[in-house]
Amino acid sequence: MKKIIGILLAVCLAFSCVACGGGEKKPYASVEEFVQSEEVQQQVQQASEQYQADGLTITASADGDKLVFTYAVSTQIDAAATIPALEMEFDAQASSFTQVIQQMREQIDVENPSIVLRYVNADGSEILSREFTGSAESEAS
């Protein structure tokens, strides 16, 4: 249960990373440039260190206009039992992600940025992934 709570709390990383560039007036040219920025790299490293004791590793990457956060657990968990809790948390946070994507639009020179949250089991299999596009609908996989 401790790991599940850590996984759910790690969603907050997406909010802190996007908020970190507020002092800069010049937007980032791409999501890749944003992800590679010192601020985002520090935020990701700090969050990963914070949740390492819970067996959770966090990475950020870019996939075109998508900011992808991957949360990997170090010990295999029951994915089927975890998915409902993650989906509930995703649904509860959807409006917050819309705000984060608006902030991304202000900082990154891309028209339609999105955020993807991926949760990966210890064996490398995906537990759950959801893309937040800033619209009322988000895609689940």
C-alpha cells in the first residue's frame, strides 16, 4: 500500500516541473528543450530521490509535443489491483493537468503540448498510461 500511495503522490511532480520556469520570459523552443532544462532535471532528480525509498523511479522525457513522466516501480506489484486507484487519481487531477498544460503553452513554443503519465511495473510492463491534452477528454491506454 505504501508504494501505491507513493505512486499516487508522484503525480504532483508534473505540476512542480511546469511551474519552475515562470521567471523566464523567453519560451522554450520545444518540449525536449524544456525537459533538458536544468530546472526540470533538478525537479525530476529530487522527486525521484524522494520516492526512491518507496521503490519508485521517476524520469521525464519528450516525445514530440508530449511531456512524458514515467514512474517505474522496483518491485513487481499487482497491476490489476493498482489500476482502479490510479484511474481515480487521474480523474481527480484532470482539471489540474489542464492548468499545467496552459502553463506549458506559455513557456514552450508548441501549439498543442500534452502530458503523458506512464506507470511501469518492475518487469517493464506498463501498468497504466494516460495522456492529458488540456481538453475535457484525456486518452487512457
